[in-house]
Amino acid sequence: MKSYTADICDKYKNEVQVLEPILKSFGGVSMCHGKIYTIELFEDNTDLVKLLRDEKGDGRVCVVDVKGDYCAVVGETLMGFAYENGWAGIVINGYVRDTHQTSIIPVGLFALGTYPYKSEKKANSNRDIELKFGGVSFRAGHILYADNDGIIVKKS
């Protein structure tokens, strides 16, 4: 069953948070939804690689907040891991690369934009914490819906 963000907003007007229109789609599917899992990075995607490569997604959406300078934290390799492990999507307050390849992998990928420089190995991450960006609070277990109209979050 498809769950369009506009329809969910109409039905649950007072129960959803709507992300400011800051992200663009770079994945092989233009819509996805699932329970949220969060990770905060400081330009170092090592823990994100481990998460997408080693843990089953079970239809979840990984929400990533990248603190720091310009760098791409997701490209074709991580998208491949996400697909192989059943992640429905990745939503990034940051940048991606390899978009010629990511656009054909059937996982949702939403980010601020593209940047060809990969992440540096600088710092550890924080996983499974509340993230706030774009006027929305992202919490593990809440449901994220994303499509061409926008990204919304609803309590489960």
C-alpha cells in the first residue's frame, strides 16, 4: 500500500511534522517509509558503513545528521549495503555522491545535495539519539514517510 505524504498530512494534520523543503531525492525510488533509526556523524561515516553493512534494516529508514563541513557520507557502496540489508531509505542532513549509481539502487535516498569529496575519518558517531533539523524532531521508532512532495514524521 502506498502512503503519500499529502494524504497523510490531510488525514493526520495535527499529528505530523513536515520537514522544511531542504532535501532532494537521489535514490532509485522516489518514495519510502518506515520506522526511524538515527545516527549523528561528524564528517566520519565509519559507523554508518558498519550500520548499513552489518545490521538488518527490516524496512527502517536511517536518518543521518552530519555535523561539519562539506563531504559526502553516502555513495553507491553504502546504498548497495542498504539495499542488501533491507533498509527502505536513508535521509541525510548532509551530502551524497555517486548519484549516477545511487539513482538506480531501489532504496530511497534524500540529502541536501551532492559533493564529490568523501568523508574524513575524524570522530565517532552517536547512534539511536533524537535528531533535530529542518524543523522536525526525528526519534527512533517514529515513522518517516518520504516522496516527491516532501518528508514527514508521525509517531507510530
